[in-house]
Amino acid sequence: MKAFLKDSKEKRSEYELVRELVRQIRDVAYEAEDTIDTFVVEAAMQKERSALSRIVHPFDYPKKLRSVAKDIESIKAKVKEIYEKKMFGIEALYSSESVKKSSSSQRRKPVVEEDNVIGFDEEAKELVSRLTNIAESLEVVSVVGMGGLGKTTLAKKVYSDPAIEFHFFVRAWVYVSQEYSRKEVLLAILGCLMQQPSDQTSKMNEEMIIEEICKQLNGRRYLIVLDDVWTTDAWNDLKTAFPNQNCGSRILLTTRNTDVAMLANPDTPPHHLRFLNDDESFELLSTKVFRKKSCPFELVELGRTIAKKCDGLPLAIVVIAGLLLKKDKTRDMWKKVAESVGSYVARDPKQCLDVLALSYKQLPDHLKVCFIYFGAFPEDFPIPVWKLVMLWVAEGFIQENGQECLEDLAEEYLGDLVERNLILIAKRRANGRIKTCRVHDMLRDLCLREAAEEKFLQVIKRNIPDQTSLISYNYSHRRLCVHSHVMNFIHSKPSGPHVRSFLCFPSEETELSREHTSFIHEAFKLVRVLDIRSINISRFPVEITQLVHLRYISIFGNFKVLPPSISKLWSLQSLVVETTTRDLDIQVDIWKMSRFRHLHTNGSSRLHGPQAKTRMDNEDPFVQGNIQTISTISPDSCTENILARTPNLKKLGIRGKLAILMEVKKNTSLFDNLAKLDNLDKLKLLNDTFPRPPSEGKLRGLPPLYKFPPHLNKLTLSDTLLDWKHMSTIAMLPNLEVLKLKVFAFRGPQWDPLDGGFRLLKYLHIGKTDLVHWKASGHHFPRLEHIVVEQCGDLVAIPQGLADVSALRTMELHHTPSAIGSARLILQQKQMQQKTQPQQFMRSNGFKLLIYPPE
């Protein structure tokens, strides 16, 4: 049934019969899954019952088994009926569609308005400059951006620029499209080049057409625009038609997919088209609605609100402007539109959502489900990637591929969606990987539209009037996402027997009293993903330990203990706990949970080793190869009994009195156990000096180099109060790329780095400290790309030698006024270097200096 659903996705948008058939099969598939999962719950409950209970109620379990058997028979009958009555219809449609596709090769070209082009002046100048530079070899300049951003409009503006018309002897424009014919595109190029194409050209084969194109371009400086190229295959099909004769010819290519642009020109970054700012958005809206007149004063504020809600996407602004053009120009009407811009845009799907949906339809199936999952998050919500990755894995979206880590695969999936310009990067990590991401509001609307069609998820963000409406509200959807009025939702005693994921993102702070904590178990017995991190719970809801299908839990409250009963959740992969207490006792026996992968807590959590002892002659049954993250645990939890059983641990956070971790007894310390973590690449050491005076918590030093994890890539220190001389140990870590020195990680007036250290360091963050003199040269940080200096009020200057680090791209100063002058001198030196070495800086996008607060 799932195979059929996958195969019929492209057909259901065109044929109502197919849509109905798909609905029926999907509902039966869901029903089958519900039956199996319910049986698993009943079996688990039977296993937990005492012997006395089984004797007193001997017929309960067999009765439930018979009920399951009846459900299965019913499902089989439904499947048989669907296939017998409907399959002849779907076969006919498949064959008719193949005929339709073979007989029709028309492609819908984008409508481009060359007048009233707003917001593209600087972008056009930059592209004209790149196209007309002095380089003689053939170059490809790509414009990349999501659908509806104006790539074609910008390309048309550049194509018609007088400087371009003067510079290139020959110009040709061709629209490629998603479903293109190589021969048709080649003929279109040839038609632009020949003044009077003969009837014989259409009879040529592809190789003959390419030969004729090369003949027409021979010895002439040309510009070819390839508009809307979707795939790398399309570029590979066409590139052979463009000879490189070292006369300054150019290809201007527009695409939604970054990988196409990078293949076409791997040496120069593509031009990523930006979104319009608020002023440009309002100007475009006003121009489209009022033409040459200005927007009436009484509508300006509402007009700005409407334009802002289009999130800088020109296509959405033009669509909403077309609607406003037909409406009364009154405050009441514009206020109505401003309150629900997305729904008004969606009223004419062919103008906006269907254009955006082209990118969705091109996605492979494993990315489609990941993309529509973004509809679960609220508008403009910055989504932490670490959380998104754990959710995708828990939802079962990431399929195992040999020995590759599921989380790494999930990040690859996200990167693919970013390259296709479906997902936006909100913030990057220090190592360049994505830290938070977001989805454009219009694309989010697309996610919700597709999710509704699939019964994939339902978002609740309005008041629930009564229980009856709620039951019908979430009955058929597999995921329930509450964005507001959470307490109203809970008090309505919801029932979601089919819900597999329950996620809460309330805009307001919400507290859940003790008597309401059982609602989760009562409402969602088959739930796999439970994210109620945004609700403050007064006690740990032990009832959730009966939800045997749980794979992901994110929870917040005043917890001091995580009970051992959580160990019964055999499918649990991720446990995220934020508590208001400083210490947390984790009594969960994670060593019995074979699928467990991530433990995230915010306090100093005490973790216990396996309760049973291992016989020396057998393989250790408590080694957990799946565990990737343990953060943050207390120093006394870093025993061999625990860390030796996490051989694939990648991220470790330790919080507490770090002197306990470093203390040497009988020539050994707890820190020694970290050296055996061969796969650890992130280590966070947070020293807890509370409630003593800070000076008493000061670390006397660091362990020798050989005791650190051998492949450590990122190190974070906070409140360790180390002397700067101990930086020599950190500097020699062979694989260190990211170093974050948080509040008073080091103390002392002077730091003199030693030669030969920090060979791979790319990112350096220096937090609040009393550092006065920092003496360094470029060779001390040969590969440094980013520097962040924060709250270093005594620091006299940033070392001028850092200007000689060729890789350095950004420098940020936060509340460090005395070092601003030196930072500006480094900026000037970098600007001088950029003039003498322009190609090098083009690849790195130059050097940026950011100062907060701005002067």
C-alpha cells in the first residue's frame, strides 16, 4: 500500500479518481498501522501485569487479541475491495497520462514584467560588472534563489541593460524549465542566433544543431541566458553547445538549485538573490496597486503590514497586490487582508503556491516528507538543527544507509533542502554548519497544504470551543501541533487515538498543574514524539512511561529526579530535559535501552552506570554503541564504568565542580577516561563555582595533551579561571577547529601564544575576561577564519598581526570599546589586500568587521 501511495503522488493532483483511491488506501494503511501499534501497547501492558492480576482477570488479554484479529480481517476485506473495484480505473489513467505526456511538450514560461522592477538596481549593477569583467575565458555567472524571488526578472533587466547590449555582439535568451527537451532548447538558442532560421533546422538531430550553434558563435563575444535550469543533467546536456574561444563570452544561468550553479562554475560563488526589505516590499505593493499614484496616507500603515507579511518575496507581493487592485481601497478591507495575508494568497494557488510547489514536486520522496514537516513549526520560528535532526530520526524519516550515522544523514538532507532554496539558513555554527534554520511563510503555507492532503499533520492555533469539535479536529491526522491556547486545549480533554506526534510551541508562557499532567497518556496512547518543552510542568508525569512507542521526549519543569520507570520505554532515542533545579539525578537505566542516542539536560546531571556487573569472559552487554550525546553531566559521573560503555559518543558536556574531574588520585583522574573516547569531537567543560567565591573554584591547570580525546574538534570552557600559560596545552590539540572561551575561562592581563599551535583553528571566541594585552602574529593562527571578542573591556587592542591571516573573514566585537580602533586598522589592511588580490577575496566574500553596539 505504501508503494502505491509513493508511485501515485504525481497523478493525484490531476485526477480526482486517483485522489479518492489514494485517500482510501492511505486510510487503510493508517488503520493497519494503528491496529499493530495498539496490539503492541496491549502486549506491553499484559507483560507489566502481576501474576495475581492475570489470575483474577484471565480473559482480558485473549479478548483484546480477538479484537485485534477482527480488525485485521476488516482491513484485509477493505484492501481487497479497493483493489477489485478501483485498479482498472487507475491502470487506464496511467496509460492515458503517458499518451498525454508524450503528445504535449508545452512548458509554462514565467510572466516577466520588465517595468516597475524594484529592489534590483544594485544586484543588476553587480551582475553587469561580473559579466563584463576583463576575463577572456568563457565564464558562467549564476543567479540562485527560491521560486518567486525574481531571478528571471533580474536576468531580464541585466539582459536589456545598454552596457550588456554594447559589450556582447551576440545575445540569446532561452527558457529551460523543469520538464525540458534538449532538442527544443537547442533549437531555441539557434533561433535567437540565426536571423532567418530555415525549415531544415527543425529536421536536424541534436549533434547537428550543436555544430550549427558553435558555427554561429565562432569568433564572436556572446551572452547566452539559460533561464530556470533545474538539474545538473540539464546543464551537462547543454554546455557542449557553448565554445570557449577566449573572447570574453558569458553564460548567465538562473536556477533554484545551488548544486546546478556550483557545477556550472565551481571556481566562483553564484549570486544568491536576496529578499526585498520592508521598504522595497511596500514600494512594490504600492506601485502594483496604485500604478503611478502614491498610496493614500490612511492605507500606508496597513499596506506596510501586508507587504511585511509577504516576507520579502516579490511573487507573493505581486499576487496580493493583484487582489487588492480589485478590492475597495478602504481601511476595513485592507485590515481584513492584513490579518490573513497567507490565506488570501492561497485563494489563487496557480499564481503563487503552485509556482513554489514545482520545487516540492521535484524532490525525491525522502526529502518531501522532511520538507512538509517544517509546517509543524510556527511562522518565523528559528528551528534549532540539533532538535530538528533528532525529530526527523525519531519520526523515522531518515533511513539507514550502511554504517553512516543517522544524524549525519539528516544534516545532509537539510543541506539538500537549503541548496534547493526551500529552507533558509537563520544562523551558522562556528564550524560553518547550520545552527538554526527557518522556512519562508509562503513555503510554510505550501507545507501545510501538502500536509493536509496527506493527513500528515494538523496545526491548532485557535481556541477549541468544545471537546466534540476537537475529536473531529485531530481524528485523522498523524501529528498534532499546538501553537497557542495550550491550556484551553488541555482542559478540553482531547482525544487523539491516531496521533503519533504531539508538539507544543505556545507563544505565551504556560504552566501545567499537577492534576492535568495525565492528559498526555489519556489522549495519545500511540504517540512516538512528545515535545512539551514549552510547558512548565510541576512534577514529572510518570504516566508517560506507559507510552511504550515513545522515541523522543522533550520536557521542562521543576524536576530533581528522572525516575527509573523511563527505562521501560524500549524505543526511546532522545531525552531532552530542562529543569529549574541545579542538579538532576538520572535514575534511568539507559544501558538497557538499546535504541537510546541522545541525553540533553541543562543542569549538572548525575548519571549512573549499569546496575549489574559484567563477567570478564563475556562481551559487555551494557555497551551502547548508539549513544551520540551526553550533555550535561556532573564530573563525578565521568567514570570508566560509564564512559567506556559509550564508544561512539560524539558530544559530551560536563558541568559542576571541575576540580573533581581533574583531581589526581593514585596517578589517575576522572579526566583520564575521556582519552578513550575516540569518536568524541565536541567537549564542553562548565565549571560551577556557586556558591563559593569564584577564586576558590579556579582550576590549577589542565591535564597533559595525551589525556584529551584524540579527535577533539570543538572545545568550550566556562568559569575555569585558568592562567593564560595553560593555553599552550589547548593550542597543541591536533584537530581543534573551534575554541570557545566563555565567561572567565581564562584570567590574567597578558596572553602570548606560543609558536606552532592552533594549526587547524578556524573559530576563536573570547568571552568576558580581564585580558589587557594580547600579543600575536599571523603565524600563531594560520587558518583562523572568525574571531569573536565579547565584553573584554580592558583589552587594549586586537593584534595587528592577525591582518596577515589570509583566511580571516569576520571579526566581531561586542562591548569591547577600547579595541575598536585596532580592529578598524585591521579592516583597512584587509581592504588594501582585497585591492591587490581581488580573486582571493571574491571566493571568501571579503572581510567583515561587526561592532556591537554600533557606534
